[in-house]
Amino acid sequence: MTQDQDSSLERIVSLESLVTHLQYDLEQISKVVHSQQQKIDDLQRQIDLWVEQSESDGFELPDPLQEKPPHY
């Protein structure tokens, strides 16, 4: 092989290695994002349930604009 061919082969091997590492990183990030989305969905369901329960109990949050601060 010539010097240019050796250099090209080294570059190709280096690029293949880099792509392999990037694929691994992408898979790991994808797993984390999936897990976080599941947690977000669970939390949203909890919030929806709490809102539904509070509305059925007749509980209403006070309007902060109508409520005087405690020092008045």
C-alpha cells in the first residue's frame, strides 16, 4: 500500500470507530429520554387525578389577586 492509501485507511477506521461511539451514545440518550417521558406521563396523570379529586370535593384555590396579604 502507498502512504496515501494507509492514511485513507486509518481515517476510515477512525471514522468508523467514531460512528460506533456515537451510535452507542445515541442509544443511551434515547433510553434516558424514553424514561423521562414515562416519568412525565406518570406525573401528568397524578396531577390530572388530583385536579379531578379537588374539583369533585368542591375545593377551589383562592384567587391571589383577591386575597389580601397577611400583614394587612
